[in-house]
Amino acid sequence: MDKIRAMITGVQGYVPEYRLTNKELESLVETNDEWIVSRTGIKERRILKGENQGTSVMGAAAVKGLLEKTGTDPMDIELIICATVTPDMPFPAAANLIADQVGAKKSYSFDVSAACSGFLYALQLGSQFIQSGTHKKVIVVGADKMSAIVDYQDRTTCILFGDGAGAVLLEPTTEELGVMDAILKADGAGAPYLHMKAGGSRKPATAETLAAREHFAYQEGSTVFKFAVTNMAEVSAEVMERNNLTGDDIAWLVPHQANKRIIDATANRMGIGSSKVMMNIERYGNTTAGTIPLCLWEYESQLKKGDNLILAAFGGGFTWGSIYLKWGYDPK
Ligand SMILES: CC(C)(COP(=O)(O)OP(=O)(O)OC[C@H]1O[C@@H](n2cnc3c(N)ncnc32)[C@H](O)[C@@H]1OP(=O)(O)O)[C@@H](O)C(=O)NCCC(=O)NCCS
């Protein structure tokens, strides 16, 4: 029997309208546009405003658009996996709320928590359900409302993050297309450098934790930077070597958008020129699990059937990984 692979058959993104510019950040913290652009490549980020608007609202908007453009009946979706570290609430899962909002009544759904590598983890997981032959339509979402956990008094982190979501539809194929290989890694010893101090079971919310501003993302930026540069490049090189690929064979590098300097270093290590690197960090900042599907969405019209893509990410956990996939369709 032919090998079944999981192929992305559609991609859709969603970003909220509000633009938080570097200029506006200058009024919140001691920073300036020149510093932010030269150190990160970011000019603005999108922020989800409004009462009772959680991550699922953005995820659902992306999934609704995806169902529409692929002509998919929500009742045919069997599974929705949402990668996020900012679910609407600790439980239920954001994926449950998304499934409900899009009318995927026959689907089961759950979240994956792997921070900035979340979309890669969820994509690999979703593709396993397709490859095993048990599922025919799986949706993988990457969505984060980082503005909910960013401390807008901390200039070292608040300049980096934004809100956004992206979603892909996975379906089976017996062609040489789709998810070809994946290497995913994690090291919990990295937790001290990027985490949220309170609000979990170790340190539940109290008046003290609130006063100490411990319900925000805490990051030791320069340490994370060093690990990100090394590991994202290493794991991408590993997946390329394992599949006998050189930079010339790659149509697109799709890197997690954390810092333009990390992206440039990864591309250099892989021998990939900047014209083949997907980049939208300038406009969205780091949307955590949203970055990679948002890139695929924005570059979809430039992708051709059979293009070799290397997806790569590094993030809190630490978690990191790289996925090699062959794009499944020409621009529609
Ligand atoms: C956060 C980050 C942009 C900081 O850049 P950096 O070059 O490492 O800068 P440093 O942290 O060494 O700080 C350099 C100086 O700039 C200052 N600085 C930090 N943030 C600033 C800001 N927003 N505006 C102006 N100055 C700032 C620092 O206080 C420091 O000043 P000092 O030398 O007087 O102490 C960078 O470390 C980074 O991108 N890290 C990884 C982020 C990441 O990928 N996170 C998500 C997981 S994927």
C-alpha cells in the first residue's frame, strides 16, 4: 500500500486590527524606534482589543476563513489541535472553544503547550493522525494573545510580542508531498530563562503575586537569544542533512519570527539567501504559536506544488524543532 502523508491543503491567518507601533511603545517605556528596529526588526504588532476577547476569537476567525476558502463543511472536521500558551482560560482548551465557534460539532479538540515551537509540535502531531490512516481532516491552529501576558512596564519584553493566529487544514495524500520529516526537541532546564512565575499550580494567584507582577511572561532575553540562534540553526541543519538537502534545494525557510537577527543567523547557517526566507516580523512581532502559519498564509500565493519548505522554531520550555515539508498545491 502507498504511504499516506499529511498535506497542508489550505492556510488562513487572522490578525486583529489595532496596530501597536514603536512610537506608541515610546510613550509606555523608555525605548525608541531605532533601538527596537535595529535589535529586533519589529516596527509594529497587532493587539486584540475589547472585553472578553481571548485567543479563541482569533483562532476561530482563522479557522472560519480556512473552511470557507477550502470549501470544507465544519461537520467534516474530525480533530482541531490548537497550539497556544495563552488559552482563553486555564481550562477548557482554546481548541474546544474554537471548535464550538466554527460549528465543528463532530470534532474533538485539544491544546498543545510548547510556546513558540507550539505550531511545529501541533503540526507534527496532527500529521501523525493523518499518516496513521485514522483521520481525513485535521485542523492545526497556532494562536496567541501575547498582549494578555506581556508586561507593558518591561521594555525588554513588551517590544517583542503581538497577537495573531493562523490555521492549516491537513488531509491525506499518497503523492510525495506534505510533511516529510520532523525533528522536535525540548529541554525543561531552560525554564528559568523564559516562563511565567505565578498563576500555575506551583504559585497560584494571590494579592502578592499580582503586586509583584508575576503573571506576565518573564524572559532573560540575551540567554534565550543565544540558545535560539544555536538550536534553531542546528536542528534545521539536522533535518536537511537527514534528507540530503542543501540550501539550493530549499524554496523557502519558514522561521519562527522572534527576532530578525535570529532569523538571519539561521538562514546563514543553512546557506539560504534572504530572498527565500519568509519574514513578517516587521508588522506582527512575535505572535508565539501564530508566527509560522501567519507566514505561510501571507506567502501562500508564492508557493508552488513540490516546493521544499523548512519550518523552524525555538521557544519557551525550552522547545525547538524543524519540519521538512513539500508544499502540496499551486497558487489558486
Ligand atoms: C530581547 C532582545 C531583543 C534584547 O536584545 P539584546 O541585544 O540581547 O539586548 P540586551 O538584553 O543585551 O540589552 C542591551 C541594552 O539595551 C537595553 N534595552 C533593553 N530593552 C530595551 C528597549 N526596549 N529599548 C532600549 N533599550 C533597551 C538593556 O537594558 C541593555 O542596556 P544596558 O547595556 O545599559 O544594560 C534579545 O535578547 C532577544 O531578542 N532575545 C530573544 C527573544 C526571543 O526570541 N524570545 C522568544 C522566544 S523565541
